[in-house]
Amino acid sequence: MHVTGLKLTYDTSKAAGDRIVSLVNNVERISLLNKKYFVTVNNYIVDGGDGYGHILT
């Protein structure tokens, strides 16, 4: 999935929900501790387009 202005580092060996290990925008590192972030996508992605059938799990 393309995200503008963010650098995301993840570890696929970790459990779902814990895989993001680093999130940095153009200026600073974004805290992941005790926070929830939301992703907005269109219906095409929600319906499994481009291979994202797992996005709701």
C-alpha cells in the first residue's frame, strides 16, 4: 500500500497487530506506544482489490 510522507518498518515474524516497529514522517519519529492509528481506504481496497483481501482482519 502506498503511503505518502511516511516511512514504515514492520516485522512479519511478529503477531498481527504488533508488526509495525517504526513509523516516521518527514520530520519526526511517530510514537506507537499505547496509541491507535486509523487507515482510510476506498471500497476497492476493502473489497479485496489489489490483493488486500486481508485488510479487515
